[in-house]
Amino acid sequence: MGLHGVAFQLSDPAPRAGNELANFDVARELRPNETRFEGIIGQSSALRKVLQMVEHVALGDSTVLLLGETGTGKELIARAIHNCSCRRNQSFAKVNCAAIPSGLLESELFGHERGAFTGAITQKVGRLELADQGSLFLDEIGDIPLELQPKLLRVLQEREFERLGSTRTRRVDVRIVAATHCDLEGMILEKQFRSDLYYRLNVVPIFLPPLRKRPEDIPLLVQHFVEKFARKAGKSMDMISSDTMEALRSYPWPGNIRELENVIERAVILSSGSLLRISKRDLSTRMVSQREADHPQTLEEVERKHILTTLKETRWILSGPGGAAARLGLNRSTLYFRMKKLGIARSVNASFEL
């Protein structure tokens, strides 16, 4: 049974009797056109603005730069631009610049001739040629090596290039859509990205909002992913607790849609019966882990925390075989010096047991 039109029962990992049922009427009105916007789920104003922008820029042939956090669906938007354009019946090729070793990326993009390098036993057509008359999606463009950037710039400016190991100039008619989660302007200042390439890529920038900025889309996405993974697992799931749905809506989703998809897949696998169960404790753990990732501790912070923990365990006794100094592998004077430097003090009125 699908989830469409069903009551989503909201519950804890262990549902309490008498939990209220909430109806989530999540009719899929998200997509103005199922073919053009295939796979894009949501009906928030933030997403609608992006799709309106897609329809406008698709009419032209300008280079588009998709900006936003990892997991916001940049590849789906790139494909939507292609599907809305006059190139829709031609090829849509894609390259993840971060996933291919820098030594192979040039060959992947531009192709190579036989014998161009050790191991090049046959001629290879690059993604640029494969996308001729169509569109090429360059994901994680911030990871393209500096030495390849002039060659890509030439494609954008002159629509021409040479295969690796060839002197023959080839013409290509391709629309470039690039994407990144990096701060390209900051990379320019650090000499990691060419400014001329950036301005050629940044003709039409489109910013994709993170999932936390469009929480009203979460029920639709949950419904979509539950149906997808339940079908894959051969299960019938049509209910989710209201507490769980509220937890999903309020969680900040640092990994965006990709993280939500992974959480739902795991929940579908682990749940039995028709009720989807997601532990709020699991989401809380994810939130704590993300806070720690967002605010990494310095070496001094780690050391201070470790010393404080040891002092509490030894009841603030510094010396002796069971004292903090011995546990930390320090002599008493060194430990006392480290505590003074790190601002560790038990209290104004208490004295240390040395």
C-alpha cells in the first residue's frame, strides 16, 4: 500500500497508547511537469523559485553555476535545465570532478588518442564530445585541478579543444552546467581557482536552498523515500508517528536530502509492520555529532577536557599511585603547570590533595 492519502500516526520509538493521529494530505503537486522535473520533490516557495529560475535560464544557452550545500539535489536541477531546453533530445553527460583522480580527469573530459600515455591502448572519446549538441554537467567544479582550468576556459570561450595526445583542434557545441558547494571566490584569493574561469562559469548562478530552509517539503520527501525503499524491500508501510515526523521536520539535516534518504532507507529496513519507526535518540545523536563537526575542538580543548575528566575520577587528587598525575603519565609539577595554563581550578575555597 502506498502512503498517499493515509494518516501518518506520529509516535516515539516505543509509541504510547493514545497517541494522536495526524493526517498528512501530501498530494504531489510539486512538479509542474513530471518529465522536465523528474525526481524533484517538494512544493515550498523556496523550491518553486528555483524551478521558475530553471525554466527561465533553460530557454537560453548561457553557462549555469549551481551553488549550495552538499546533498541539495544539484544534479537533479542540472538535468531539469537540460530537460527544459531545446537540447532535451540530445545527450546529457556528467562528470564528478572530485571523484576522478586528477591524472585521469583530463582524459575523461577531453578524451585521448591511442598511445597518448602509458596504458592508452585505444582511442577514447571524452565527455565533451559525447555531450556535443547537448549538455555537460560538471559536478564539484571547485575540485578541478589548476592545470586543467585553462583548457576548460578555452572550451567555454572558444568552444574548441584537443584530445590528449592530439594536435587536431575539435569544435564542440555543448551547454555547460557546473555545480559546487565550495566558496570559489575564496579559492580565487587563495590562488586555487582561476578568476577568469569563475566569471565564465558564473554567468547565471542559481542557489539551491538547504533542506532546513524548506521544512514543509520534508513530509513529501519522506513519503517518496518510504515508497521507494518499501517497494525495494518488498514491504507495505503506510504510517509514521507524529512525534517522528515532527522530529524529522525540526532536525537541521546538515547532509540535506541525501542524509534524509539514508535515514529513511535505514528506518524502512529496520521497521516491521506498517509503521515506520525512527528513533528520536538516533536523530539527537546525529545532531550532537554534527555540532562537534561544525565546531571541531582544538588540541588545548581536548587536553583540558581529558585532564578535567581524570581529576574528577580521582576526586582531584594529583599525586600518589592512584592520583591524576600517575593516570595521565605526568609528574605532579608538570600536571599542576598544565592545569594552570589551561585555567583548570577546582574552586576558590577548595584545596588540592597533592
